[in-house]
Amino acid sequence: MKTEFRKFSCLKSLSRDAAFYVRKIINEKIEEKGCCSIVLSGGKTPVFLYELFADPRFASKIPWERIHFFWGDERCVPSEDAQSNFNMASTAFLSKIEIPRSNIYPVRADTDTPDSAAEAYEKEIKKFFISFKHGSKRVLPGFDLMLLGMGKDGHTASLFPGSDVLDETSRWVLPVKAPEAYQTRMRITLTLPVINISQHVLFLVSGREKEAVVKEIKDNRKKAAELYPAARVRAQEKLIWFVDF
């Protein structure tokens, strides 16, 4: 696995460079196999990147009908709620581009129980990879591009320090309860076994308060992995950190 750290002066310049990186991966994967699967991150950091996706100067150069969007995690709220990761991405770009609705795979986190929502999303991912990419012999999925963020506590997706979910080895999607400090505690998250077989992983990290954690991960990943879930993330081809500090 190749790991790279790229530093930027601000979130906007980080996002612009990330947009071109995403487009590069999209073009490579479509040329290679005809489609591209992307996992979207939630939170505030990727909003400007997503808005760039909707910019006509960018959007017109992307074959959206060949791209399939998933989510790394979701809060257990209605899809129209301000806390919803799906709602954020939909508002920022998905509702503004010409893409088949069948290419968008939100987590149905507001239906039934968190356990059943996680199980349903896991089944949907399996169905996608059997149908679109690897055929029936493939056991685990392998997303082409995983977009991730990181909190100041080192969490990524909804994988928090000390969570039992970090030790999962077989399930692809699980319900999880965030620490008390977080506004929306019940969530659905992809697990490390699925994240770590993604071809490319792109971390988008903004905010000086996260600098010390990133430095620990960069300088001593093995030790940092004991404290920060983000340090446990791997990629099959390339792992890149885009930071603005």
C-alpha cells in the first residue's frame, strides 16, 4: 500500500485538488471496467468538494451514469433531517447532476431498527458487487474509492475509539452508538474489513485541532492504531491524506 500526505493552505484548495483526484480515479476505473464505485463521507468537511462536483464545469466532464455512490456511515435520522449524511450529499450535488436514482445507495437508517438497517445495507452492497463487478465468486466487495473524514478523537466513518466494532472481522455493516458528546448517537457504519479492501482511500481532514492526531498517524502508525480508528485504515492501491494544516 502506498501512503501519501498532501498539505494545503485551506479547505477550498484542499477540496479543489481532491476533486481532480476523484475525477482521475473515476476515469481510470471506467476505462478499466466500465464503472466506478465511490463511498461518500459525511460531516462538514466534504461539503465544498461535493459542491464542486455539481459545478457545470466539472459535472459536464463526468459520466455520472457509470458511477455508483454509497455511504461510509449514516446517522439514524430521517433522510431529510439536517443530520443526515445522505441529505448533505443530496443537497450539495446529487440532486443537481444527471444520475440515475438506481446508482445511489443510501443507508435506510430511519426504517425499522438499527440492526435491520445495517443488515439490509450489507445485503445491498453484496448484491451490487455480485451484479456489477466481481461475479459470484467474489466474497468481499472492493470499492474503487473510499472518501473518509476524521474527527479530533481520531474516529472515521462511525468507528470510534474503544468501540467493539473495531474488532469486527466478518460483518460488512454494523449499528454503533457514538459517544455521549455526539448529537446523534445511533448510527450505521461500514466496518474495517470492508473499508480496508477499497482500492483507493482518500482522507479529507480539516481543522488545526486534528493536526496532532494526523502527525501521530504519520510518524508511528502502529502505535497510533491503538488509539485512533483512522490509523487502522488501509487501501489496496493507495491511501492519501489531504489536510489543511
